[in-house]
Amino acid sequence: MRRQTATCGVHPAGSSRSLRLDPLSLPVRFDAHDPRADGHVRQIELHRERVVLRRAVRGMQMAINVRVADFTGVALRGNDEAQTLVLVHRDPSLSIPLLISTDADEIAQAWAIWSEIFALPQLDEGARKPAPRRRRANAIRARRPKFLMRRRTAMARELSVHRGEREIIARN
């Protein structure tokens, strides 16, 4: 199995207008632009089942391991002159550029290949609507009857206050 690195012909993202990763020769290691990292560069290892992001922030080294199944899909972003193929995550800082090109045929072919390799849907960024929020699994819901879950909290009624009256207190 052959590895691609930043020194073997793959241009780091941000240093050039063209980024071409070969989807058929995974795992791939390359550098990408990260505005929050030290030196504005992060290192990405892309495998078939996981992605490892390595960067340093204020001198602290970190490695983030994300499963490919946690990504939303493969999306096409950009304008007419240069389009980018991106592996999209819910957290925008974890999204990964896969291809930057001006050739529409190349991008369409790569889009289908990347989507098939990762078993993720092809997303159209312009027409994409946000996914509906998923309901959280609630541990209490399984233990309590539904009518108790629907019950509203009681409204605290105001108690009458009697001022200037003598109180009768019974002490035992």
C-alpha cells in the first residue's frame, strides 16, 4: 500500500489552487489550511474508516480521531472558477478538502468516487437544508408513564397575608 505525503507530489491545501487526492490510494496524509492552528496548518490522515486531524494550538499538540461515519457527506463548494470537493462534518472546523479544481468533469467524477468509497451521500451545498434536530434518548422517558411526562408544573397560587391581626398559636 502506497502512502501520499506532502513531499511526494500532493500540494498542501492553501499553498496552491489545486489539491488532488487519489481516493483509490488510501491512506493519505497531507497538510491543509487551518486558521486557528499554529502556523495556520494542520496535518490530516485520511483512511477508509477514520480521519485523524493533527494540529498545534498555542503550542499544545492535539490529535482528533473522527470516524468517517460521523461525517455528513461529500459536498461541492465554490464558485465557477474554482470548485472544492469537501468531506463535510457538522462541526465546520472538522470539514476536510478533498479536491480543488476548475474542471467540472473531473470534479463530478471525483465526487462520485469519494462518495462511494466513504459510503456517504453527495451533498449539494446550495440546495442543502439543515437536517432536523435528532431527538435525544431520554433515560427517564422509558421509566415514567406518558401522562406524567405531559403534566405541567402547578402554578403557585398566592397565599393571603393577614396583617395587623392577632394570631392564635396552639402549643402542645
